[in-house]
Amino acid sequence: MMRRAARLAPLCVVAFLAACASPPSHFYTLSSVPAPATAPAPAPATLSVNVGPVSIPAIVDLPQIVVSTGPNQVAIDEFNRWASPLANNISRVVAEDLVVMLGTPRVSLFQQSLNVDAAYRVAIEVQTFESAPGDAASLNAVWIVRRAKDGRSHTGRTTVREPTGDKSFDALAAAHSRALARLSQDVADAIRALDRAAP
């Protein structure tokens, strides 16, 4: 009897540890728009852009994805996380989107830039970044595009609600990426307008 109990003890410990093991974490990233099959018209040789700084609300400035569960309630999902700091993720995606939308490779990131003499600078203040799996990804951001040589600027606001399609976090990240593409398009349009109006 004692021998049998001694043999069963390690099995019980293994079963207990397996029951207590945490589920694995999943990591997500935002993505830029794909390059079109036909390239856009080349940008003027002088068109260069520096993206940043990008600020985000403190409530979502976490590795974990913050999920909206009600009008005044959120949950921090410990097992679904952003693969990099969210503000960095957003600035990278906007920069990549602008490369495609403006047809120029000369788009760099704030504080990581060798292109300190960029013709245009873009600052973005994200005021709302809401995640509701199975419902929508919502973005509300104020941005400003400033022309370096004369300080002329254009300020705008982009408000987007992108349906997720299903309850997965993959679908949620894809919806946030589409929302950022809308913001990037608004910024690209402002840069083109300022560039056309340049003396």
C-alpha cells in the first residue's frame, strides 16, 4: 500500500502543476497597408516626412491589450498582449502607410531618424484607442502636419470605428490596423495639400 502511494505521489504532483499552469500568452502587432499592385506616382524629390511624437492615453499604454467591456468598464487581458509598446507600434505603422500612400521611401520615425531635415513633421495625439473583440476597434486622434521650411501647418482629426468581424484578437488587431490606415490617409492628403501650396 505504501509503495503504491509512493508511486502515485509524483503523478499527483505533475497533475496538480499541469492544472495550475497558466495558458500561453499571445502577442499581436499592428500592420501597414499592403503596397498596391501599381505603384503610385513618384513623390517630388523634396518630399520627406518625419513621424512623431505619437502619444496615447495612459489607460492603454500597457503591454496587455485593454478590452472595453462596458461604457465605463475595461478589462486588462493578461494573455493577449502587444508585441511592442503601443505608441511605437502606431508610429511605425503610420510611417509605413505613408511610404505607400505618398510614394516616397523618405519617411522616418521621430527620435530614430537620420533624416533630421525632413520637409514635413507629423505629430499625433491618440485620444481614444478602444478594443472590443467581437464588436469594433475605435480610434479618435488629433494630428498636425507642419512644413519645416516655413512652419505652415494643417491640423485635423480622424475618428474611425472599424468592425472586427469576429471575436478573435487577430481580427481586433486587423481592425485597428484599418483604422490607422484611415488616419494615415488623412495625414497623406494634408501633406499633399501643403506640398501643392508650397511657394
